[in-house]
Amino acid sequence: MATEFPGYSGPQASTEAPLEMLAACHIRIRRQCDTLQRLVPHLKQHGCDADARTAASSVIRYFDTAAVHHHADEEEDLFPAMIESMAGSDAVCIREMTNALVVEHRHLEAAWRALRKVLIDISEGSCATLDTDTVDTFTAAYTRHMQIEEDEVLPMADRLLSQADIERIGRAMRLRRGIPDNA
């Protein structure tokens, strides 16, 4: 497989092509982060109107489901497969990198929980204030994190993992999402 991961926008990134699906998920995360950033001035100008409530609900739905699955895909399937594929000092290096990414996942999730509380209020029509610095910090942290995954992790996984590894990861992704397995 010779897919370029950054900005991947293949026809149908799916669990049949799990590395591409992970990259495509980053595109969707960026879209949700963009929505968050547009929501800040929208709330100041229009308050908690229908558009603000819809946007807040959409962001909540995404980060409560797809983003959770995305982190699990990496932590439970991709990262362990990468570590297993290597031996010696290379495995130690990969383990250190993936451990750091897991720690970042926990920080991103904590930041999301704080942001989520405000978004729930907005989605329910309460005129909550969405702090610009909080949104900027959250979106910048996600952007940095995804860049590491796109520049280092996904290309490395593409080189290291066997077709059997890729298929196993795809099956785990389908199971996690309740998608029937064709195999």
C-alpha cells in the first residue's frame, strides 16, 4: 500500500483500509475543530440560536463516539501491532512514541470533557460562553497530535505491518463499531 496519509481523502476510507480510515478520521476531527472555532464568534454575535445548538450537538456527537473509537483503534490495535512487528531497540523507540501518544490521548480527552460541559449547555439552548482560549488550546493540541500521527505513525505502520496485521486491525475496528465482519 502506498497511500499518502496527510490530507488523505480517498473515495471511501473504511475499516477495510484501516490506516486510511485513521487518516480520514483526522480530516473529520479537523472539521469538528473548525466548527468549534467558528462557534465562538457565532455565539457572541447570535447567541444560542438554532445554528449554535446544532453545531454544538454535532461536535458533541462526533467527539463522544468517533473520536473515542479512533483513540481505541490506535491504543488497542495499531500501536500494539506496531510494537509487535519490531524487535530490540526499534520496539523500545516505537513503545516510547506510542506511550507518549496515549498520554496525549488522555490529555485531549480531559480537555474534551471540560469543553463538552459548555457545549451541552449550548446544545440545550443555554447561553453559555465558549472561551476562545479553551477552544484554541484544544484545537491546537489535537492538531499537533494528529500531525505526529500523520507524519510518523501512519507511514511507519504502513511500512511495518503485514497484510494480516492490517486485516486484524480492520476486524477490530468493525467489531468496535458494530459493523458486521465480512471475513
